[in-house]
Amino acid sequence: MNGKLHPAWITDEHGNRVSVVLPVEEYEALLEDLADLAAVAERRDEPTVTHEELVRRLRADGLL
């Protein structure tokens, strides 16, 4: 997401914002960002590997 949203606000009779309308593309981009953040949060306690180890594993699996 490029960080630029184009919301349209729905207000109540007092002018208080109560809802927002976004273009579908922006809404879908926000959902994708949210899913990415959830995946990162779920995996934050997993052990890390070095770049070299990752390359070694990918080569061993025939993916590189």
C-alpha cells in the first residue's frame, strides 16, 4: 500500500464521523497489509537463519 488513503466520511446528524467508505482497491490493500502483519506476529518467536543458511537450504531443495 502506498500509504495514501482516500476516505469518504459518513457523519451523524451532529457532524460526528461514524463510518468511513474507502475505494475497494484501498480496502483490499489494507486487508493484505493486515494479513501480512498477522503472519509476522505469528512467526516472531521462530528461530532465524542466516542468509547463507537459507541459500544452502534452497539449493539443497532444488529451489535455487
